Amino acid sequence: MLTNKKKKYILVGVVAFSVLLTSLSFYFYQAFFSPNILIYSEEAAVLNIPKGSTFSQVRDKLLEEDIINEVVTFSFVAKVMNYSDGGVKPGHYIIQPNLSNRQLVALLRSGKQTPVNITFNNIRLKEELAEKITNNLAMDKESFLALIEDDSLIAKYGFNSQTIMAMFIPNTYEVYWTLSPPELFERMYKEYKRYWTDERLAKAKAIQMTPLEVATLASIVQSETNKADERPIVAGVYINRLERGIPLQADPTLLFALRDFTIKRVLNVHKEVESPYNTYKYAGLPPGPITLPEISSLNAILNYQTHNYLYFCAKEDFSGYHSFATNLRDHMVNARRYQNALNAAKIFK
């Protein structure tokens, strides 16, 4: 039979156990279900986890970037949910306000990263492309540049060192931050093939051009005018010259040959540069695009405006539009007006 003293001890023990159990239950609840995110505005936080990251690195990054409030409970929940032992998955994660440790660990453990956007345009050189296309990704520009300069690789896709830029159609694309260089290359190739539908291939064939030739001419047209509504007219001029065997005499090809894109006024000395991109010296199209042609420029070639113009020059009002002519005499009159405007504006380079 229990004595009063023993009953007292048992009662104390029960009470102590109840308090401990309550405390542990509260701790577990707090650790798992209470908010532990230091984001008080409606704008979410961004967490980028590179490949090969350890749990300690992720934990430290969450703390350093003021994403989590309390690191001990986060570490505890991560341990219980098997995230801290080899469960780290790289990616670009959007952390919403008021997440609990359980919700945050579940998100990171799932590997369900949020896609990012890559945008590239106004690009002439491969180095520029590599820098812009990887700007919002985990990969470095050098690794992607090495890929597009790999002659054996790009040959498998039907390109060479001079035409590979035609594969990259300027736009905004949604991809994963952890995309590898080969995966990004493959994605861009799929977008290229997606543009070149049977209908567009038929249009290219009708003007006796390959997709690569269309891209090359489109790059010249785009370099001549930034007015999308004028591009079909300019395209018609160049197609007329190609059909007649007249050199294109496109000033932007000289700038590309000289690798000097600051020149505002093309002089006779510039026309003497020895290069296959010198369309004053050599008839026909240059070996490849001189810039990444936009979709509107590609479409301008495939849907060029039929007319008899063989010449054009910038309008003297500097509006960005051009004056067109069917003969050299009228063209020289237009050109003289533009040259006089340049002189008046003191633009000599």
C-alpha cells in the first residue's frame, strides 16, 4: 500500500511529466508550424541554391540573407524531415512571407524551384550573347561561350562558326536557373525549330533562300532600320538587288567587318576593308548574321514588300525612316540631302 509520501512523489512526477510534455508539445508545434520567415512585406524573398551546396551552406545563407528568424528550430525540423542529410536540391526558390519551418523545408526538399526569365536582344557578337543569355542563370558565360564555339558540336545541328548566331531568336524565355549549358543550347535549338514551321520554310523556298540565309538578310535589314513597319520595304530592296546580282552595299556589314559599331558615317576608306562581310566588295549575302535578327525582321524577309526600289538612305529629318529610289540619280539626290543634314548637325564620324 502506497504511503502518503510516495503518493506525493508520484503526483509531483506526474505533474512534472505533464509540464515537460506540454513544453515539448509546444516546442514541437512552434518549431514545425509557427512562422519563422523574416519577410513582412507582400514581396517574396529569393533563395538561389547552387549545385553541390551542403545543408550548412543553405542554412547559413538563409540566416545571412535574413530569410529565417530562428536557425535552431529550422535545423531541428530539417533534421526530422530528412532534409539536412543529403536532401539539398539546387534551384531558384521563391520564399513567401509567413512560411513555417515545415513549409520551408518541404519546399526546399521538393526541389520545386521557380523558373526564371532569360531575355536577349540587340546582340552582334558571341561574347555578348554568352553574357546576356546566362545573366540570370547559375552557369557562367565562359562555359556557354565555349559551347557555341565548339565547331564539332554546332555542326551536328547544321551550323558553323559564322551561322550559329542564327539559331538564337531574340525573345524572353522561361527556363530553370540550374539549366546546364548543353540543356540551354538544346532549348534554344527547339525554339529555332519551332519558329521554322512548314509554312515559313515554304516561304523561304519561294524566295530561293535557306533559313540561314533568311536570318543573314534579316540581320542586315534590322541593322538598317529599327522601324518594324519599314523592314518589309527594306527587305524588298535587298531582294531586288540579289535577284539582279547587284552588291548589297549595306553599311552595317562594314561595321561588323571592322568590329567598330561606333561609326555614324561610313566613308570610302571603310569600304576598302578586306572581309567576306564587305558587301561593297562582294556580291551576295555575307557568310552569316551580323546581329541576332528579331522575329519581326525574319518575318519581314519572308513577307517582303514587292516594289522596284534598288536604293535607300536615311531621311534628313533623322526620324529613323528612309527615302527610297528606283534609280541612282534619285538616290544621289536623297543621299545629298542626308549628307547636308549630317554636316549641319556636325556629325563627322
